[in-house]
Amino acid sequence: MENRHLEEETEIDLRQIWGILRKYFLLILVLPLVAATVAGVSVFFIVAPVYRAETTLLVRNQAATTAITHADLLASRQLVRTYREIARSRAVAVEVKEKLGLQQSVQQLQAMVDVTLRGDTEVIAISVESTNPEFAALLANAVGEAFQKTTIRVMQVENVMVVDRAVTPEYPVAPRKLLSVVVAGLLGGMTAVGLAFVLSYLDNTFKKPDDVERLLGLPVLGAIPLFKVQDFAKEQVGA
């Protein structure tokens, strides 16, 4: 009995859900299309594409001998982390700003530059993102050169070599147009479905006799049809 009752409740719940989706079908259809359209217009015609240029440098541990030990590797990795902080430093940004005669502030230049380590290697990658691809490559190479000079002055050793200079990127890295449109459509669909259930929950009117029994637990003795007095009078006159 309990299983049968549970199955009946499940069937009723599914029918209610399907009824809500059918009732607000237009909303569920239109809102994702509107969201995807707005996102498409934004990423294709409004948002400027962003380009990334990257230069890589090798940091050598000159204290290491030809027979590299585990301690040498640990020291080298620690040295690379130290050099990463130097590449992010204000001193490097100031030198780049003065060399290129840039209008951007030092803080803005630091925000444009990203310095990362390549796994457990001794390679440092300096990347710059900008809406101007030529400027991105120019700034990345300038930061790499300023970083080399700063390490010589601060560390008193010349152990940083350029592996790859930054080149002008051909393709933008952002925005990811197709992904943005798809995500906007999915979010619009989820929002529409959620809004449909909220509107259905806030609607406390009875649509059919079964709603009275389901919500109030009271038996329905009969239903009174809704009609207009004018229409009833016309029918009586016509008869």
C-alpha cells in the first residue's frame, strides 16, 4: 500500500512539474534566446578582443656543479621562485615605464603582467594581456629585459637567459565567443525554469476542482460554471 501511495504521489508531482513547464513554455523558450542573443552581440560586436604575448626565460643555478644533486635542484627551484618575485617587482615596472615612455601607471603595468613558473623546471614565463597585440608583445619583451637587468643589479650574478622572445599574437585569448553564448543560453534557461516555478508557487488561485482537493483536502461536491449575466440574458431573450 505504501509503495502504491508513493507511486501515486510521484506521478502527481511529475504531472504538476510538466504542467508548470507547459504553462510557462513561452518564457522558458524566449529567455534563453534573449540571453544568448545579448551575449552574442556583446562578445562579437562590443567587447574588444584580448591578446596574450609571452616570453620565457631560463634561470640557472650557477652554484651547481656538473654533478647535480637533489639539494642543487631544491636550491634552484627556490631561486626561481625568488626571481619570479623580482619579475613582479615595482622596480621592473618602473624601468619598463621609463624605457617605453608609457602613460600607464606603475600599478597598471604590474596588473597587466603575469609571471608564472613552468612546473618543476627552471623556466619563468612572463605574459602580458592587452587589446593591442603589438603592445602585448612589446611590453612582454621589455619586462623580460628589465627583469634581466634587475637580477644582475640585485643578485650580482648574470644567470638569466631568454629562451623565447614574445611575438605578436595572431589570435585573441578572450572572449571565448561560442562558449560565452552557450553559457548565457544555459543560464537563461535555468533562470527561466526557476522563474516559472516561483511564479507557479506564488499563484494561489484554484484552476480546477482537483486543486481544491489536493491543497485543502476537502471533497468537491460540485462546480459552478462561470458565465456573464449579459450572455445569459441574451440566451433567454433568444429562447
